[in-house]
Amino acid sequence: MNDADESVVLVDANDRAIGLAPKLAAHRDGLLHRAFSVFLRDASGRLLLQRRAFGKYHSGGRWANACCGHPRSGESVRDAARRRLREEMGIDSELREAGTFLYRANVGAELIEHELDHLFVGRFDGVPLPDETEVVESRWVSVGDVHADLITNADSYAAWFAPALAALEKASPER
């Protein structure tokens, strides 16, 4: 099944499941759905960023956190986050929940991200082995350097990255 053909779990503002929708249709119609964003830190506190593959149905070529995605129907958000981290980056890491945030953003191609996003944080000190159909490249970067780059190169990042990072820092202010 094509990634864009998968279903997403539609939710209300309190994260109660209210149905399913094809992922592409949910993004075309801006329907609120459940998602997750994974942030990985190394021993020195740097963040692992990935540059999304150019063939992704939206935000291709933009930088984002270690991985993002949507849980499947009946799948816990934590299990989905670990699954996608393995699929996208070739990494298996324990993940700690770090809060949620809600956002809505146009992501081009007449698509809208409207997500209740669960944040997860993990530790990884190795070399990622990304799936090249998902990720063009990855890099480790200090939080300060990310903030500086977001000021001058905001368009180089996926629409959810800055609000996800801000929500993470608010919930878990370790730098």
C-alpha cells in the first residue's frame, strides 16, 4: 500500500478517536487527526534531524525531526513512533512521552496538516541507517544552531518542526 493511501485516526481536540480517513483525503480536507513527532538526542544533547525524501507527497526536501508519522487504527502512539523510527531511520530507541500540541498548517500542493501531535524523546548515539525512499540525509545539530537556522532558513524546515520543537522545549526544557 502506498504511504499516502494509508488511513489516519481522526480525533477531536481532546484526542478522542472519532473515525478514520484516508491520509491523503485528511490532508486535502484539513481534518484533525492523530500524529506523532520523535526527537532524538545524543550524549551531548544534539538533535538528530532528517531531510525528507523529495518523493514524499508533501514537504519533500525539507528538514524535520528524527521522524514523524501517524498511528494506525488500534496501534498505540508509542508503538507507532517506534515503528516509524525503525522504518525511516533504521533506529530502535526507547521513547519517552513529552506532551502533545495541536497545529494546523498549509504544506503546499493544496494540502493541510491539522494534527494533534504526540511528542516523544529518545536517546541515540549511533549512526542512523535511513531508508532512502523516506530520508535524503540526516545530521546532528545543536539546539542553538537549529534555532538560529530557523530564523534565517525557516522555509527549509517542515511546517510542524518549529511548533513541535517549541512544544517539546516547553514540556521538557532540557537543552
